[in-house]
Amino acid sequence: MATSSNSTSDERLDMRFFFNLEQKGRKAVLEWCMKEGLITYEYKCSVCGRDMKLFERKDGRDGYNWMCRIATGNPHSVKRSIRKGSFFEDSRMEIITILLITMYWIKGATHSFVVEDLHLAKQTVTDWMSYCRAVCVEICVKESVQLGGAEVVVELTESEFEQQKPIKGKKVNGNWVFGGFERESNKFFIRVVEHNDRMTLFEIIKELILPGTTIVSDCWQTYDCLSDESFINLQTNNGLIFKNMDTNTQTSFSEAAWNTHMKVPKHAKRPKNVFDSHVAEFIWRKKYHGNVQNLIKSFFQGVKELYPLKFEDNQTFVENCIVINPVNLKDRQVSDKEQ
């Protein structure tokens, strides 16, 4: 088994690569995931603190588990999934199936094609594609940049964030989205926040919009903030110009992104002023100009940052640890083949 982790390799990743990986078996799949830093390559026992060992499991979905069996001193038997804390943890699918769905999604395959080609349930594919778009939201937040400058127009919008079924333990930290968009350059920023009050808006403007920018938005009347002393000072000291958006002639940033995303079916449209993760997917794909290899590298890097490797439990889970009589443990025959 691989015992080290590095950044995403320079090898060309395509569907053939993953189908070949599938043919090599579960061990090869785990070795690749460990090498790429998608799952951990070592784990500490929550009882004794020693390195756990990988045991082959014929009755498991992944073929292997982390295990620690000690017969003397503090006798115990502890088992952990090799998926613990990873992108794959909350799924019952085999890891290679998850990777294949992900690759098809990155390449822009249709939902129906993935269902038919991999022989999966429609809801299974729907859920996993939703998880992939959740990663896009995180990537877009991380890759947001400062916008504006002298004589530059930035469109600012806010919307409620659509609640999506999260992967276990990974929930978007906020209920609202503020987005900024430069009309000429297509640069953007996205901020997911807990509250959509004017002080939150004020802090975002200070952080992400450069002095001298003309800011176009329909937010001002909603927040009643232009007469606020903080905004007056911001306008005076930074040369910002605040203008109301003419909603009859202008299209908002999120709506423009949504309408441009031609592959979204009509029935998938969401209510007005709701930020859907399809928009984040559109922005992410546009940033990399549809270059599949760059999209693959960006996506898996985003997964690794969203799910950093964990090498031990956050706390001791005694309820999952089977304490055994030392004599019985010594006499017990281990049928698992140690790797």
C-alpha cells in the first residue's frame, strides 16, 4: 500500500485511466487515492495511539480497513474505515464508482448518460453531481479576487443560498451569498455569509472592491445604507461611486451566469434571488476555459483542501472500541491478511 501523499500528479487523467484503474482492483484504487492525498495513508489508534495497520477485508465495500489489535496491557480491538474524514466517507458506492461519476461530471457528460453507462440509480447520480458542485462553491470562494479600480464597473448582488444535501460533516458555512462581477474582465468574487446585513456588506466592499470603483447594485435601497456614516466615509476615502441598477435594462451577475449555462434543463431553474450551485459550476468552468485537465487538477485540489487528511480521531470513540479479554485475543485467529 502507498505510504506517502503528494499533490495531484502530472499524469494525464481521463476516463480510460480510471477504467483501467478499476480493472486493477481495489488495492490499486486505494493506492492511487493515497498517492493523490484523497484518503489518508496512515491512522492512529484512538485507544493506544499506535499506528493502525491495514487489513484486507473480503466482506467490506473497500476491501481494507484500518485495525489495531492489542492483547496485553490495555487489550482492545479498534477498526476504522479507510474513508474516514474523506470525500468518500458518506457514500455507499465503491470509490472507483465515485471517481468515475466525478470524472464524467468534470467532462460535462449528461446525467442520463452517466446513469446508463455506469448502471446507477438516477438519484445516486443526482446526489453526487450536487456534491461536486458544492466543491465548486468552495473553489470559487477560495479563488475570489479583488475587483475594480478607477473607471471600472463592478456589479454587486446578493441572494439566498439554496440549501443542498451536504456530504456528511461538510455544510456550506452560511445562508447568503454576496457576489461581485467585473463586466469587462469576467473577474469575480463570491462570499458565503451567515447574515445579509449592511455591516456584512460593508466589510465585503472594504475587503474585495478596490478604491475608485463604480459599484452598480440594487442593494442600496434594500439595506438603506447610503446615508450610513460608514458608507459615506468609504465613499469619501476610497472614491467609490454607488449607483442603483436599472433592473429593466440590466441583468444581474447570478442571472447572467445562470442563463449562460446552457446545459441546465428548464425544469432545474430556481426562484429569483436564489444562488444555485450551478452558477458556481459555471464560473468554475469558465475560469479554466473548459480545459479538462486543468478542471481535473482544480477539482481534486479543491477536494483535498475541503477534506484535509486526518491521521487520528478528534476524540477517543470508546463506544467503537471492543475491549477483549487478553487470553481470548491471543487465541483468536485473524483471518484478515495483513498488508
